[in-house]
Amino acid sequence: MIKEIAWDTFKNTGDINAFLEYKQIQNLEQGTQEIQEIQKITNMNVKNINNMSVNKYNNLS
């Protein structure tokens, strides 16, 4: 919502500060998406490590 308001304000007024606010919000959204992707990868790696540990323990029994 804020992103849309900032973009509309820039389009209607040409105010560079509104455009810069729009770009900041856009960058934050992209950063959030990247962090979520990293968390998914990290969680998959942790699950794989846990599975490997369980398998190793089961093979020793």
C-alpha cells in the first residue's frame, strides 16, 4: 500500500523524495524475498544433516 502511494505521488508530482521512498520499499521487499529463500535453503540443509545423523545411527545399531 505504501509502495503504491509513493509511486502515485511521484507520478503525480514528480517529487524525487517520493520516488526514493518507492525505491527503498522496493529494495526492502526484494531483500525480504532473498532472506526467505536463504532460510528455505538453510532449513533444507539442516533437515538433510539431521537425516544423515539418524541414518548413521541406525546403521550402527
